[in-house]
Amino acid sequence: MPRLPRRLGYGEEATLVEHLDELRSRLFVCIGSVTAGAVIGFIFHKRLIHWLVQPLPARHHHLLTLSVGEPFLTSISVSLYAGFLLALPIILWQVWAFFLPAFDARHERLLKGFVFLASFLLVCGVVFGYFVALPAATHFLTNYDKTIYDINIRARDYIGFATKVLIAMAIVFELPIFVLGLTRMGVLTTDTLRHNRRIGYFIVACMGVALPGVDPVTTVMETIPLAVLYELSIWLSVYLDRRAREPFPAVET
């Protein structure tokens, strides 16, 4: 019977074959979790599509399809996106468990906190995208020059747009993890972040423009949380730096 991969302890020696076997086992867990999540997503794909359609104005809730296979392929794509999002906490946990033996007890707690924070920020990003960014973008786009165009929304195009916006917001909300990781690795310092805010905000603005979004409303809605999260990242880095200077009690053996 297949077994869950065993987590090595700090400093525990293992051969290359054992490391590769552990990596293979963890990859199987990740693939299996995505597959299980996709199956669950397919079971509830009608509700998911209904959920994605809600930010549209009521007159556009019945989406248009233009080919025989489009309804099926659209439902499959929604199921795969849902499966990945459902499995992401498990994937992060597997990544954490694989790299954990290289870190001592203090960094173990830090990495564990990063995993939980990343999962929490992911959920916050999807929620913000669904209730704020997506409704604002769809309202602007479906009402732009509506007296000129006969606006019909194709299912494949809208589902792709909606999922890209939600994934983009999920990635945007992971900015604190990215910045904290760079400061913990020594690539950036808190002094650099604090004294070069203008450069940081310029980079944030460029990132907002580069994210998925064909209209200014979506771009603005993606850039505002980036700026807020960037400022939050600076203060979190300062806090962790202060904590890192505190003496760490010895671990009894």
C-alpha cells in the first residue's frame, strides 16, 4: 500500500536515493490532491460557474457558446482551476515538509508560519478579487459604449478572464511572503525597503500594469492592494528583524 512520505528531522542524514524517493512521494501527494480537488470541482462545476457569473450584470448571466465542445471544455477548465486552488495548501505543506530538515527549530516555526500565512493570504486574495475587483471590472467593461455594441459574452472568454483576475489577486496577496522571504535570505534589508519606498512603489505600479486586465479599472483594483501589501511587508520585515535579534533559548535534548 502507498505510504505518506516521512518527514526527515533536522540534520538527519539521508542518501540521494532516499531524497529522490521522498521527492517522488511528495509529488504524488501533490498530483493526487490536485486530481481529487478537480474531481470535487467537476462535481460542483455548475455551482462554480454560477458563482463566477454572479459579478456580471443580470442581463449577461446566460453565457454564449460558439462550438460543440465549448460547454464541456469550459466546465473542465473550471474544475481544474478549482482543483488547484483546493490543493494549494497541501502543496505548500509538502514543499515545507521537504525543505524543513535543512532548517533548525527556530526557522522551522518561521517556515510553518509562512505556510499558514501564504494560505490565509491566498484566500484573502480570491475573496478580494471576487467581491471587489471582478464586479468593478465586469461592470465597467459590459457597460462601455453599450449603446453602440450588442454585447454578448462568450463562456470560454469570460471564464478565462474571471479565473485570471482571481488568480492574479491571489498572487498579488502573496507579496508579503515574497518580500519577507527576500529579507530572511539577506537579499534585501529592512533599511533598504524603508529608505527606497519610491522605487518600491514604482515597481508595484509596474507589476499592477503587467497583471491580467484589459481595462484601467481592473489595473487600479489590482494595484491598490499591491501598494497596501508592500507597505505591510516592510513593517512585517522590521518586526521579524527585531524578533531575530532576541536571544533564542536553547533546545533541551
